[in-house]
Amino acid sequence: MKKLSKLITALLLCLFLTACSQAGENEKKQAALTFFDALHKTMTAESMEVEGSADIKAGTSISGDFHLYLNQKDDLQLAFLVNGSAMGIPVGDLFNFYIRDGRTYLNAMGTKSQSLAENIGLKPGEKLESWDPFLSLTDEEKVNCFKSVSVKGDAYHFVIDAADLAYTLDSMGSTTLSRADMDATIQDGILQDLKLDLEGEYRISDQSQPFTAAITMQARDVDGNVTVPYPADLDSWGK
């Protein structure tokens, strides 16, 4: 009788542990799909502003704040403005990028140029969602992007599969990651806040360089009345 009761107890314990494992996998799957759905929904918003900051250290350091303005109610209009410092030296207009009337405009530390939006994969009339690199992924592939996830209300913490992300960052294999964590706040199906922390190594030829990167961003005024600011001399850039 004692042997039988031990056997029943062991079987119940195995069933309980299996159920816990499945619940964890289900939570991971649901969280992963919720994140990618929110990312795509955010990219399809008619308009929004995004504020954020980036701090990248790899021998030298680059840090700064950025501001993105988006209005795609009709034609795609976008401004991505970065101000910060390189190697500790303040740099105004570190990187300013614009899209208007099917053309792109770039001011990289004072060097200005323009080109067709088609050259970066945007066909006439396309919206920002066409840049979503995850649309072609299956649900299983989306789930496999993450090693683990924890959820508390509308706050999500993901441990990203560092090897997969490194391959995405550089398909030639010159980037390796030892850590890739992401925190996200999702409200009403919109990605409101995002924080990405990376640590790894970047190789050029025979030289390797450790690096860290911390990027934060917050989406604001989603589907609001957003005006995209453009420089008055934009049409003359690169001419």
C-alpha cells in the first residue's frame, strides 16, 4: 500500500510539474505574440511621436537623445533627429533623417544628401509597416526569439536569444552577444515604452572590441495631431 501511495504521489507530482511547464511555455508564447502584434500595430499608427535615448560604448562612446515624428495619414512623412556626443564631444545634428514626397534626406554631422525612398525599400505610397522585419516570421519563430519572459500587468521583460539577434545585426557573423534583455510596456495593443540592453563583442578583421548598448524609447501622441518638422532648405540638400 505504501508503494502504491508513493507511486500515485510521484505520478501526481509529475503531472503537476508538466502542467507548470506547459503554463510557462504558453505564457511565453502569448507574451511573444503580444509583443510582435503591438510592434506591428505601433508601426501602422497614422501618427505618433517617439522620444528616446541611446548610449553605445565600443572603445569610443556615442550617446544622445533622439526624437521621431511620424505622420502617415496620407503620404509617409517622417523626421528622425539625433543630438548627442561622440567620444565625449558634443555634436549638434549628429544624425537627422527625413522622408517626404517619396524621397529621403540625410544630414550626418553636417554632410547633407538626398535620395529616393525606393532605395531603402519604400515603394511609392507604402507606409512604415513595410519596414517591419518580423512580418515573414511564423509564430514559432517569433516565440523562439526569446529565451524567457516575465509579465506583470502591462510590463513585459524578455531575455532575447542573443545568438539569433547577433545574426540579425550582422549576418556575416562579426557580432556576438553575451546578453540581450528587453523591457516593454504594452497598453491598448500599442508599444508604449521599450528598453533594450545589449552586451557583446564586435569584430573587424582580426581586431575585436567589446561593446555595450542601452536604448530606451517612449511612444507618445499615437494617432494624434502630429506635425513633422522639416528644415526650410531640405529640397536643396545634396545639390
